[in-house]
Amino acid sequence: MSRRMLTLVLKRLQCSGLVERTAYAEVPPCVEYSTHSLGASLLSAIEHLAAWSSEHHTGIRRHQDAYDKSATQCVTGMSNRSSFVCSFP
């Protein structure tokens, strides 16, 4: 993730009330982010999602591989198919 993308994501999280941003008047500039109480309330849901993902990893991976295989069959003449596949590093 680029620094710019991280900044954009953090701004959206701040805008939604999920994180708080504290800027310090220092040289070089220093900014600190912390979880807002609203964001902390998501922790339980995120933990459940992570547990579900871990439990179903094999099935998810099998579907990703099947999608990747069918996507490469659909994309003819492409030497670099990475932008068309479902797999994640």
C-alpha cells in the first residue's frame, strides 16, 4: 500500500468516526492515529470475520484457484493475467 493510499484510507476512517487523528507541532511533522470508541466497537465483528476466514480458508482458496483458471481461459492473448485473477498474495 502506498503512503498516499494509506493517507486516504485513514482520512476516510477518521471521517467515519472510526479513528482519531492527533497532529503534533513538531519538525518533522508527527501524526498519531488511535481507535475511536466507535471503531473499537467493530473489533468483535472483525475478530469473528477473521475467524470465519481462517476456518474457510481452504474453500476460499479452492474457489479463487478455480476462478483464476477460468479467467485465464477467457483472457486470450494476454501475457500478464495478474490484473484479471482473484488470487491475493
